[in-house]
Amino acid sequence: MKQLALDIGLATGPTLANFFAGPNEAALRHLQLWVGEKPGAARSPVPTYLWGPGGSGKSHLLKAVREALREQGVSSRHGVGWMDAAMLEPPEYNEAWVLVLLDDVHLYTAQQQQAAFNWFVNAQTQQIGVLAAGELPPSELKLREDLRTRLGWGHIFALQVLDESARRAVLRKAADARGVFLSDEVMDFMLTRFSRDLGSLMELLELLDGYALQSKRAITIPLIKAMMDDAP
């Protein structure tokens, strides 16, 4: 049976608080300490690089750091430089930025690599941090050498995808926190019929909770099917 993938945005968005670390606790703690400094404080300029397979939480953490800075009063549009592989024409470096975020670096085109290198050099000159992420460790990235070596200069964390037992435990804990009961049958259905990455599963739980409250029904497989049928 074809696996379904959710195609809607997270209601609350990625945050450090809603990142389920599991084996990635060291990376989470590192970023929590970094963004936990007072607004306007001079944070460490030592770059950080996160690497791991898709679904390990790299993009979540980058967006969560951007959100944490926004909550501290830093404009996500003007105060943080962001580049990912979908940004075909990256903007010029902005000296007002307090942080540079580079996502999916393993997919960068030659133009994006040039922009990323320029951002990196300028950020280091201004003593501001660079947080980057890709699917491979720096030594294996197929990027221009000057960018590749800079990505490997500072803190490096290898992220792992949560295994199924961990995903089940996280789902159970999140459901319990909401006062929602998920039977083993429902859990099996969620893990086999929908996108299995944790962010999508948490989003699905939130949608199911809201739909169950609205329809005044318990969360069952028929209720999940009814919700999908009602989806636009």
C-alpha cells in the first residue's frame, strides 16, 4: 500500500523544545547553550556543522535556532542569513546578520557554493557564527575545497534517525501529554501509512487530536480515514 505523506505545515513550527533528541542529545544541548545567551550577547563565532541522513532532524534544528533568535528579538528576515538548496539566487551577505544558516549544503550548485563561501568568510571576519547542515561529513562533501574545509573547522555532530521503537515511545509520550490514547493498532497504522519521520508523525498526532475533539470521537483507524477523506 502506498505510503502517504503529509503536505501541510507544522502548526507551531520547529523549535528546540519540540525536537525529540534521542541519540542526538549532544547536538541539541550544544545549540541550546548557544542560543540561550542573552539577546544581543556576543555568541561564540566557532562554526557548527550537523550531518546525517534525511529525517535525522538537521533542518528542524537550523529552523529552531532561527526561531529561538526571533523570540529574542532578532528578525529572521534581516538578522539571520539563510540558504538552502532551493534558493537558486542567494542574496549578498548582509552585515546586519547575527548568524549564518546553511542547510542541505551537499546539494549546493556552483553559484550557491560561491555564495556560501562568501557568507562564511564575511561571518568569520565579523566574528559571528555559522551553523550548517548536510547529509555527509565535511571530508566527504563534493564541494569546492575552500568551502568544504571551512565547514569542518569547528564543532561537528553526526545525527541519527530515531529507530521505530524510539518513534513509538515519542508518539506515546506526546499522546499521553495531550491526554490522548493511541492503541497499538492505531500506532501501527500511523507508522505504516504515513511519512515516518518524527516531525510528520507529531504533526499527524496534533491533527488527529484536533479532529477527534471536534468530532467528539476517540482516535481510531476509522477516524483517521475519515479525517483524510475530509482533507481538502
